[in-house]
Amino acid sequence: MPDKSLQAIVVNELSLDGVQVDGENVTSPDQISKKLLEDNLTGINYATTDDNQTDNEDIFNAILSVKSLTGLEYAKNSSYISLNASYSAFTKYNVPVRRGELSDIDALKDLKNLSGVDFQRNQIHDISALANKTFNTLDTSFTGLYGNRVTDASPWGRSNFVDSSGDNLNSQIYVLPNIKLNPKMTSYTMTSFAINSEVKNIVGENIPIVPYYVGKIPQTNFASGYSSTADGTADTSAKTITWTNLNKDGDGKGTLTAYYNDTLLGNTPYDGVIVQPYTLDDTVGNINVIYKDEGGTVLGSSTISGTENDLWNYAIGSDGLTLADPDTSDNSKDVNDTLQQLEATNGYKSVTADGPKDSNGQQNAKYSVADTTAGLPTVTYTFSKTIPVQNISFNVKYVDSDNKPLTINGKTQETFNDKSGADWNYTIPTVSGYTFDHFATSGTAPTFTTGKLSGTYGPNSKDITLVYKKNTPTPPTPPEPNPTPVNPTPNPAPTPSTPTVTTQPATPGIAKKGEAVYALKKIYMYSNKDFKKSARVASYSKKPRINRPMFVVTDYATSKAGNLRYVVRDVNHHSKTAGKKGYITADYAFVRPVYYHSSHKTLMVINPRGVNEYTNKNLTGRVKNFKQGTQLKVKGFVKHNLTTRYLLSNGHYITGNRKLVIAGNQKQPKQIKVKKAIYLYNNANFSKRTKHIKEGTVLKVKKWEYSHPYSTTTFGAKRYAVAGGYVTVNSHYVKVI
């Protein structure tokens, strides 16, 4: 029973009911056990009466604060549960009437003896836990779910009512998260209104919806504070509302409110509003996100916003149910939360994503501006209750030693595709004038035997590049020497040509030939020193310091405009771009040497695998490994070829590589506390969940690192490595102690 407010209420209920442990009345949550709840908690009634709330302010506040009923699943003999804050208590304590925080009632789904609930004025949205029960207001003071957030009343209809006089589902108010829209949008269409369903009545029928304006809805004005601030029109199917004149009030914000009403409940109809707050922001673009089942039924939708023309990675991860990068933005977090809610509510086993793709074929949608909702990019997630057999696809590419494509049998590559777990075999082809030299891949290396590759289709079946070396032609047999001429010196004698020499730049911060550099911001590699979009051969996204893309400078060039360029070779060995050659900027704000060139008094290890201490400056004679987060005092630095080493006080050396160490004192997290329940994953990419971690758990942090360290298109999300795997660093879920 993790909710402390619920603990207080249950303790008070057991005490008022005279339940004892070891001859003493129950007074502490520590006395509560599963057995005690099953044998003695017959409901929550005494603690929540008007008299008890007006006599006990702590219980009144606890009723308003309880969020989850987790733990009550063990109270198998409970018949009535009331968590309705008393009007009399609001008056006595002179506080405004407000809703309670209760939203999670899933613990009640298996309580077979439950015959009544009173959850008025709370935050309950999903009432599926109340389906298939028998409610009897003759035995209880059952008064229902007035003033909650219910948009799907069909579980209510699957219950039996011995007497329905207290059956109450009216005045629901469901407020969706605020959205930002570009003011160029002349109309916005609300497609579906709830996370897990469209608006349904007690028999599962879709309820007609209309725009809500105070004074124009005859039944009630309970939601007067949410009157629509735009002009809305419901379509003939009564499943959408299209809004125009979004800046009607002139203040760049407002609410789009849909009203629904169903009379199947008689005198107390099921009615409510769905409220979509919005603000207008001319810096944003938008993307539509739609959730469907495999039959095409819309389960929910949202409109997310971000900086115009930025990309949002909507791809599903290897677990088949959550985003590949769920923590890289608030949008990703919100969408990932929705995916998990839909999974839990409907029992889905897999989901697929479909939408726009970027120039590299990756699942990235661009935040865009459009006149109408229909003109925005749309990402669709489709759920299934079956786990599909996953097909794996990868390419075998042919290149020469300069990474230029080779054509073999009319193709520059061959594609392989089969079910996960299937074996594959491939005979390395021959090509006239070339000899196969080696292969490269960012995934699991296949088995190599003479002339053949083999492996198994799986998540790490990545593209394979076959590299061929051009054959050196055999020199022709020289002819028989002729007699030595009398005057072998030609007249006039030729002037010897002067070789072209590239001058080493002397500008501070500019790397020397043969030195390694890395990119601080997003850059491109070009095939020409005069940078044009058409000449781009590779793209490198901005990455965390420890994963920044790295290059070796082989020469220099100057553009027509006079800008210095590095001629480089890509040395990111685990990436698809490894070995590429071309031109990149030499601007120090974008690219700088990998190794420090200045003195520092303190360095901290930032490499997740630590750094080694050596007895020699050429980094031989390993002494020990310093873990990530270790603070090291240094007394000087020395140069070794084109790199630098830092000298420790004991005369030993460590690297001066900026990807491995950072100057100054830095804070390294040692422990974290879980603020909201999270999952433990098997690796930093969150490929597979391995454990559920409860709120309040304290975890020891071993190190931190980022997901997708070798990707050139994704920044990567920071993760904490803890015992058994990896967890999020998102401050919404964990707090550094």
C-alpha cells in the first residue's frame, strides 16, 4: 500500500471498527498486512463519514490527497468503499470545495463482494475496474462517480444494479494537456478525446458531442470556467469538432471544449466535457499523433509541438511496445506514457509506428506549420494483441578502399530479409581488378571463413560493408637496352617541377595533420571544399561529449570564400560512416582537437569504462583503472606525438582525451530515489524491460552513459547504470540524493 494517505485512512477505518493486533487497536501502517486486510477490512465507510471528517481534519485532508487504491486488492471481503470529501468539512475548515486526487482504482477489479462505491469529485478516468459487479444502494449509500473524468461509461453498463436510485455519472470534466499551435493554423480538428477510447455511454455507443458555450447548453453549466473560446462545428458523424477563429479573444490562448450528454441513466444523465487548453506560438510546428487498434478504431490522439523543422524520433524500440528513445523530450515522454497506458488497459502485445521519414530513411517526423490539422505530418501507432514474427533486413554493400561504391553483377549492394532467428549464409563475390580485403559492420560480426560469411537474423543484424582493394598491375617486361647515346642529356634540359606543398596552419586551436578532432555541434561531411547541400556525403548529429563523432585530419583546403576546411577520415569505428573521407568545417566553435592542449589542476573521469593509469607516457605499463567520477589531481602535461598526457603526482600518466576526462571538479551522482514507479532495462537503449521498480526505492548509481552511442543521427538519452541494468535519469521519475 504505497499511498501514505490511503494508509492513514485504512488505519483509521480499522481503529474505528475495533480491529486489534496483539491486543492493541491498530494505530500504525506498520501493523497492516495482507492477512489483516483480508480478514478485517470489510470496507472504507466509518473513516469517511461526515462526522469523522469534521472531527478529524487529518482524515479529511487524506481523503483529498489519496491518489491510488493499490493495496486494497487484498481486502477481498470489502463491500463498500467511500472516498468522498464532505461538504461539511470544507465549510468547517473554511477551504474552497475542490476535487480529490484519486485516479487509480485498478485494485478493485477482483473484489467480488464489492456492492457500492462513492468516489464523487475525484480524478477517475478509467472505470474498467468496476465492470461486472453487482451494486446495491439498498445495502449501501452508493452515490456513484459524480464530478470525475470519465469518458467511457461502458464498464458501468456491464455491472448489475439491484437498485439504481443512486446511480450517478454526471458532471464529468476531463482536461487534456495544453497544446501549442502555430497562429497560422486557421482551423483545428479534435479527432478523439480520451486516452483509451472515444466518448461512450453505458452500452458502449459513441455519444454525440457539441462545442460547449455557457448559456447555450441547456442541461447544465457545471463547466462554466471552460467555455469554448473558438468557433466550433461538430461533423455529421458526431466524432469530431472543427474549430476556427482560434484567437477569438485576442490573447493567444483559450480552451476548446466538447460537451456530451446521454440520458440512458434517467434523471441523473451521464454528461461531461472534454477540455483542450491551447496557446498560440509562432515559433512552433506541430505533429499529429494517432493511436489505433488493428481494426482501425481510433483509441486516442494528440497534437504535439516543437521548434519548427526540428525532427522528432517516433520509432518503436526493440521491445515492440515503447519508444526507442522515450526520454529525449517531453513529447516522447508523454507519447511513451500513453503507449504504456493503452498497453495496460487493453492488453496489447505489440505496436507498430508509421509516419514520415527523413532523408536517411529513419522514422523522424518534422514539426511543421499548416493551415489546418489535416495538413500536418501524422504519426500513427497501431496496436495488436498478437506478437508478430519480426522480419529482419540488412544490406551487404560493396566499396573500394576509398569507400566508393563498387558494382558487382549489376548491383552496389544486396539485401537480406528473413524471420528473426533464421540462419543466413553468403559467398563473398569476386570482382575483376579487385581483391576482397575486409568487412565492417555496426552490429554483431558474422562468422567469417574463407570466401564466406554466415550468421543469424536478429536485432544486431546490421548492414555489412565488403571492402575491396584494387589490384596493382604487373609492370611490363622492359625492352632490351639500346646502346648508350653519345649525348644523353636532352637539349634544352627540362625544368624540374615543384611539388605542391600544403602549408600547416599556425592558427591557435587548429589541429595538425594526423591529429584527431571531434564535432561539438551538428556538422556535415562534404565531397568538396565549397560546401553545398548536394555535396553532403554524411551527417553527424550533436552528441554528448563522451560520444562525439571523431575524425583524423589528413590535409587542409580553403574554400572559394576563404574558409579553412579539414580534409578528414571518419574514425567512428562502430558507425555506418566509418572510413568515409571528405571535407568538414575547421570552425573552432564546431570542431576542435580531441586532446587537451593546456594545463589543468584537476580532471574528472567521464568515460563510463573509466581511464587507466600508466607508468609511461606512451600509455604502457598499466597500473590501475580509475572509475567514472574519480577526481584526479594533476601537476602537468606532456606531449606524445600528436596527443597529450597528464602527469599525476606519483609520476604516472593518464590520457588527455576530452571524451574520457574533463577539467575541473564535477558532481557524480552516487544514489537516486525513485519518485514515480519506473522500469529497469537490460541496456542503455532500453531494449527490454527486466524489472518494475516501486516509488520510494533508493538505487546506487554505478555510472552514467547515453543510449545509441554510435548513432550519427540521434543525440542519445542519458541513463543511470544500477544493479542489474539501466534506468531513466528523467527528473520527473528519479531524484539524485
